[in-house]
Amino acid sequence: MRSRHLGFPPHNIPALMVTELGKGGHEMSRFSDSRPTARADPLSFDPSHGVALWNSYQCVGIIGHGITDDLLQQWFATARKLFDLPMDQKMLAPHPNGAVPHRGYSALGKEKAYTKEDLQQGGHRRQALRKIVDCKETYEVGSEDNEVQYNIWLPEAVLPGFRAFSTKLYWEIHRTSMRILDAMIMALNLNDSEGEYVRSLHSGHGNELRFSHYPPVPIDKLNKENLSRLPAHTDWRSV
């Protein structure tokens, strides 16, 4: 999925190219500013420039990440098949009532996103926000080796290949995140021991992969705040 598909002019968003260098050991990465006016040579790029871009824009695009267009298209096609299933079949892998495990299928309105400030304001604030339904359905998967956040799978006959593809995709994205993490370690100029410590905190077994679907809703319900998509909220992760 190239930048022209994203709906905004690529020259307005700085993009960092994360390229794999060398063989063996840890994957090495470099940052390169890929805007038309910028030099895009990852071998001669100053890693501190990545920090400057983050500080200036608060977000950057990532290219050269290793996730192929074919894999992305398969991801979207798999998500469509998943959410096109009848509700009774999707509910064969229901998300439990509670935060753990955060896995399986969540129907429209089951999950509610909050900001850190919302949570600090107490129960009355959360009860008021809960009346505004988050109009989305999701399916979370993670590492098969996580015994606390264990996976909740659909029966293979319901969606053949879903488990195998989701597991493959999960670890492909983890490899990409580690490549980005390596580039961040370089940009922050961490020494070898510091970099190894940061990498050790990212085994991949504590992450999640989310399939999300936002069905069409009347615009007046959004304007009147009867419904929301995914309101402002706080996530807790590094990459």
C-alpha cells in the first residue's frame, strides 16, 4: 500500500525509510528523510535527524518497512472475510467480559476507549461516556506462547486459514517493529548495552494484532455524539 493510497499529499508528511543493512546478528536499520526535497541515502543519513523530525511533526510515515503490498492486500481481504461472517459465527470466538485475555471478537459497542484523563475523573465520567457507543467491531490475536493473554480462535472450519495467516502476520509485523526500534536506538545514540536492554523488553510475546471494522453510520448520530468511531484515548506501548 503506497503513500498515494493514504489520501493526503505525501510531501506534507515526512517519511522515514527503515532499511535493513548487513547480515547476521541483529537487524541494523537507518533512517532516511524521503521527502522530495530531502536526501534519501540511508547510509549517509544522520540518525539524530529522526529525533528532530519526531519533535517537529509528532508523527512520521514509515517506508521501506518490509511489509509487502501483497501481504497488506491479503490482510485486508482476510479482515473482510472475517467481518462478513454471520454474527453467530463470529461469536464462536467471543472476547471475554474483562480485560484479560484481550483476545477474540468484540461486537459493536462492546469496547469503549477512554483517555487517561477520563480514567482519572472517576466512575461518573466513564458512565457518561459509556452512553456514547464506539461503533466498531474488532478481533485481537497475539503470541501463541502468551499463557496470560491467550488467543481465542474461531473454529478452523468457520474461516479456514485465519489462524495460520494471523500468526504469520503477527510475527512479520513484529520483525518490522524491531527494525523501527533499532532505528530509534540509533537515533537516540544508545550504546550497545543500552540498546540490548531496550530490545530485551520487546520479545513480541506481549503484543497484540487487531483486526478492526468501522461500519457505515449516519453522520447525524456522530454529530450529536450518539455514536463515535474511536475517540481520543491513551495506548501504552513503545512501537
